[in-house]
Amino acid sequence: AQSVTQLGSHVSVSEGALVLLRCNYSSSVPPYLFWYVQYPNQGLQLLLKYTSAATLVKGINGFEAEFKKSETSFHLTKPSAHMSDAAEYFCAVSDIDNNGNEKLTFGTGTRLTIIP
Amino acid sequence: NAGVTQTPKFQVLKTGQSMTLQCAQDMNHEYMSWYRQDPGMGLRLIHYSVGAGITDQGEVPNGYNVSRSTTEDFPLRLLSAAPSQTSVYFCASSYSGQPPERPLHFGNGTRLTVT
């Protein structure tokens, strides 16, 4: 089964500083990887996805992630943090369950706090 | 376009009570699913459906039932609530028949407390 590990349950950065949220995956086959964002009291929304077309993936709100097979990583970055980026971020990997159906397996999430 | 609509937003139950969490989508998505979100555990899949009349168990199905009589609706039933079912529940849907990179569309969640 595929899985993802998010390093750091809480990350704090100053406004204008680099945002780096870490995600490592374990997969026996080329994975499909996703980053979702959850704002307070809302459901998750897709930030970006990796589907093997390009290793550097650009998403919404200035976020991007780079797929590195050698490091089994898919870290999320943003050059300059904004107050509106405060949210919880989830890395996810596409997997096949015991019924042969696809599903998404989520990491445990990283809560991003922006310091004014 | 309403997307995925969940009701109620909040619910408090006593142990042993039953209830149904409602989920409806207006995007004609074939795939629908229920997740629960608990602190430090991320989202875990409870049940899912790949089309009307078809349901399957996810990672944590015990204590929950589902049915899919229409494309639009996918209710989640708790037959006898337990404190361990205190959680935030999310319904999510997506197109089916696409490669694995299809994104999920989430509702805003139902916060359930069982006392």
C-alpha cells in the first residue's frame, strides 16, 4: 500500500518568508501525488497534483511542489508567505485498495501559521 | 453551482443514538466517499461508492453504513453512536472513469460529538 509522511505537524513562518512543507511518499509504482489545503471550518481543496508529466508542479495561490524520485519526496513551497496562507496542508497519494479500486491516502497534515 | 453539500454542520448525540449525515452533490460525479478527520491522524476513508447502487468499505468502516440510491446522494448512517465516533466528517466526490489523478471535491464537513 502507498503512504505519505508529512514531517512537522506545525510549521510557523514570518510573513514574506519562504514556506516549505515536507512530504515523503512510499510507493512501489510511479505515484500520483497531491497537495490539498484546508482553511478553517472548510473542506479540503486541491492545491496541485503530480501525474508524471513534469517534476515541478505549479498550483494555485503561488504554491509549487517538486517531485524527486531519488528522495521519494514531494515538498510544497511558496517563495513568500502571506497571512492568507494560514491553513492546514495535506499531502496525499493515490492508491489501490483491496477491492481494486482507487483511493486517496492522506498524510496527517501540517498546520501552517504565519507570523505578522 | 453548490458543489458538495453536507448537513448538518454540527450535531451532538448521546451514546447509542442513531443519525444520518447527509451528503449531496450537483456535479454528476460518479465517485462519492466519506472521510473522518481526527487530530494527528489526517483523513481516513470510511466508505465509498463508484456509482449508484455500488458501495464499498474503506479503511475504518465499522459502526457506519452507507447506501447510494441516486447519483446525487450518499448518506452516512451511524446506527448506535459511540464516543469514539466523535470526529469531523467529510463527504467528497469526483468524476469516475478518469486516471488516478482526478481531484476530490469536498464538502465543508459535519462536526459530530458523541457524549
